[in-house]
Amino acid sequence: MKTVNLEYTNIPAYIPGIDYFLNKVKNDEVFHFMRMNHGFIDSFKITYKNWHKLQPHLEEKRYGEIAGYISNIYKAKQHGLGNWHKYSDNQRDMIKNLIEMVFEYKNLPDSVHIGISLGVGLGTHWGIWSEAHPVQQYRTKFARILTDVTKQTYYYAGIMKHYTIKGEWGRMFKLLNEKDFNVVFVGPDTFGGFDKIFNITNFNFIQIPRVGAIDKIDEYIDTIKDIDAKSDKPTMVFTQVGHILSAKITKEIMNTNIYSFDVGRSFDILMKDKFKDGDVAYKCWTALDEHGLNNYVDNLRK
């Protein structure tokens, strides 16, 4: 499978074309795609002032302890994860789950695919600091620790955006319609508008608040399972819930027949007008030149 190096490193990550996942659907081979991007990786920089302690802690599998440090830092700093999760008591357990899944990748079912990026998933094209920036240097350090501890090759998280840029998601939804899938979208209000964009036949939308969804995650998971249980159709879930909650959903369904994709904001550029009046964080990549994005993906795939 073709690989690309993670941003500013020589660490390879898989970049399969969408046919990789299409073939799994055609062959009734259940899969789950989850991600851990820069936003969560940055939490380690804030938490570990003595950076040399991180790798031993991970090698010793002290996931709960590490999660406690991260959770406490964000509660104290009044930013970051706390902005999204309202300093929930569930935050520590969710953080522990994500860390453990990523660092115990080899022990997860083969159906689980974990994507990593050290930026927003667009390589050095956009959404990343310079190579010499302290934040980016810590991301590089984390990636080296990750691969040194796990000895695993991860997927590149940006492939979800790449499929959007190249107009390839339509093939997936066409196939899901043909195979009569229940298609479940879990995310904020705008995420529910893609049924018409993709012409999804059996569409189900589980709307979450933009802030504070963490305390209702079990309810969302129960709803997903209920949709699947009440139908003899197969079920595919697409999530825009952040990496912590996506990992929790993956953990709870990875031993079922439910498929899942953590796409995050990978579809947003298809409804860019809804984001045009927001700040940079709200617009994210929706304001980028699509010609430049196409060239970026074309060059990446050569």
C-alpha cells in the first residue's frame, strides 16, 4: 500500500485510495476508521514539561495516569479539550481510551484502522506550523515516540479529506445505497445536511451539541446500536464528534457488524457557504482554493 511521510518526518503512513474501503464494503468486510490528529497530540506538549518522561510512561502502559495528567491540565488552563467537553468528569476515561487504543493498536481487531497526522490532514499544504516552530517540533517528537513504542505503521488521517477533494465519496454513498445500508451520521447541526448532497437513501442523523456531547456519548452509541438492531440492513456510521468521542464509539462497536468512518470536518468544503462568515477556526479548510487542493492530492498520489 502506498505511503506518505508524516509532516516533516521520515515516518510513513498509509494512504490507500477509496477503492480500499469500497472493496471492503463489496466483500462485506466490516471496518472502522478512527483518527488522532494534531489537536490531541498537542495536549502532550502542555502536559509533559519533562518530555523525557512521556516515553517511559507509555512503555509502562500508564494510560490512566497519563490521561489524568492531561485532563487536569485542561481543567486548570480553561482551554483546549475543556472548551469542547465542559470539563466533564468523563473526560479522563475518554482520553485514556483514545491513548490506549492508539498505543495498543496491534492488539485491536484487524477491522480497526487508525489515522494519524501532525497537522489538519493536508500535509504541509495548509494548517500546519513551520518545521522549526516549537509546537510542530513537539508533534514530531510525539510521532517518533509513538512509532518507537508501538512499531506500527498508521494510516494518514488526511485521506478522508483527500477523498472529498477528489470527489470520490459519491462512489461510496452510491455503493451504500446499492447494498441498502443504513447510513448514520453523528455530529453537529450542519453535519445533518449531507443526505441531500450525497443522495443517501436510508439516512439517519444523530445530532450532537457542538460543546458538551461527551456526557451523552453512551446515549448516542445506544441509538446507533438500536438503529442497527431494528433493521436487517447493514449499518455504516460517519462521525464528526472529535477524536476522543470517535475512539469511544469505535471501542463500543468494533466487535459488532457495524462499519464506521471518523470523517471529522472532511465534508465541510462541500457546503462552504455555511462557514464563510465564521472565524478561521470555524471556516477551517472550507475557504481554501480547490484547484490548489486538487494539485496537492494529485502530487501526493504520484
